[in-house]
Amino acid sequence: MIAENYSLTGKQILHFETFGFLVRRNVFSAEEVAKINGEFDRRRASILAEIDPEEKRTFTQWPTRNPENPFTASLLDDPRIYVPSEQLVGEDSIPIQSHCNSYGKSSGWHVDTFDRRLCVIKNILYLQPTTADRGALRVIPGSHRSPLSEDLRNMDLYGFHDDTSPFLNASGMRGEDIPCYIFESEPGDVITFNELTWHAAFGGYKDRRSLSYNFFTNPKADDEIESMKKIVEHTPANTQGLGTVGLEYHPNWLENADNNPRRARWINWLEKWGFTDVLNN
Ligand SMILES: O=C(O)CCC(=O)C(=O)O
């Protein structure tokens, strides 16, 4: 049954804060997932036809905020995504990036940020069933916190897949052997994690699909503002090589024809901080 109350309970929030991630099942229905996959098929085919007819890229992503995939674009304005996100990161939090991802491979162990001054979360919805040996996201519970986070970094976990760490390989460990929670899922389930949490996915295959929606704390304290300035400055370099196709914020989304007040707040913020410049170039 699809949950009707989108707010997280105190226990769910405690789970997220303790382990650095939270799983919600059946957030989207099979019909909705079919609609998303249909839009995904069409958009992926048009991108391939346009820029990569031989499918040479191993990883491609494109922003969700695009009228070519209207239902997928609407999910950012859907309370099933923004209500829990605002509970976890703040009522005035902002979704800076939201992507459709078509991976061609696995992801070694990594974190999305080492900066613990701003809270950033990512909501991911995998569009095919995931299992341990077929692309399930893995997370190391509690690894968003010190000192576990630094301990994992110091044991050379960053980027670890199967043969990238002499230390781990000497003990016969593969990426799959690192102790973790494995998010085996059906399309419609959502995992939300703190971007400081160590994560990976193994058993990749061509066109392994997900939608991802991140939300950032609205910076207020001096150190948070400093961090956000660095993010704006480094965003062009950090997003290069990810193979993102198209504008992060399509003019149609920026137009906000329905005068959605939440979206208006996001747009003001993204313009004020310069993301509409750095991510739309
Ligand atoms: O599914 C995957 O390959 C992992 C995705 C990931 O690492 C991310 O979104 O940060």
C-alpha cells in the first residue's frame, strides 16, 4: 500500500541520524514507476541519438527538471520527496541537483562529501529491482560520523572496488566484503542517506537506473556560508566528467508557471548563490 502520510516519525528520524540513512518502502506505485521508466526510455534514447549513438559512455546522467520528462520532473514538487527531506535538513533546505542516472558499471566505496559543516542528503529511487549482486546500494551504518568516517578513509576505502587497495587486497577483501547494509529494493522504494555516509554499489550492468534528489542545508552560520561558497566555486570542476547532459534548471522549470511558492523560494536561492549560473553553463 502506498503511504499516505509523508512525514517521517521520530523513530525514522532517529534511525537516519544514528545510521546515516533511512529506507522507505512502496513510496511510489508500480504505475508511477512504469511512467518514470517510460520517460526514462524516451529521454535516454533521444540523448543517445543526439550525442552518443555508439553508447561509448559508461555513465550518463541528465537533470530531472526538464519538460521532456514531466512526471519525473514533478517529483521534486511531490511531498513524498520534499516533506521528509525538509524534516531531515531543514524547512528552508534546497534541492541543488536532481538527476536521472543511467549507470554502466558499479560504484566503488566513497562518500559524496567530506565537509561536515553543511548537512546534505540524497534521496535515491532505483528503477529496477536491486539485489546484492545486481546493483543494490550499500551503506556503512554510522559512517557519517567521526571517527568511523576518518577510520574508513585511512584504511584506503575511498574508491575501493576489488583491486584498488593493496592493504585490503592483502587480506583477501573485495568491495563486496566490506561490512554494510545492502539496500535490496523494488522500484518504488526510496533510500535517503547523509552524503557523508560511505556507500557503494556492485554488480553493475548497462543502463542500471536511478533517480536522485539531493537537498542541502540553507547555510546560516559563518562556517556554513564558507562551505557553501566553496561548493559554488568547485561545482563546475566537480560535475565535469560526470557526463551530465542538458541544463540542471531548464527555463521551463525556472518559469514556475504555476507559481509554486516552494519552487519560487528554491529558484530565488539558487539564483542568489549563483547555481543557476554555474550549473546551467
Ligand atoms: O548506484 C550507485 O552506483 C551509487 C550511486 C552513488 O554513489 C551516488 O548517487 O552517490
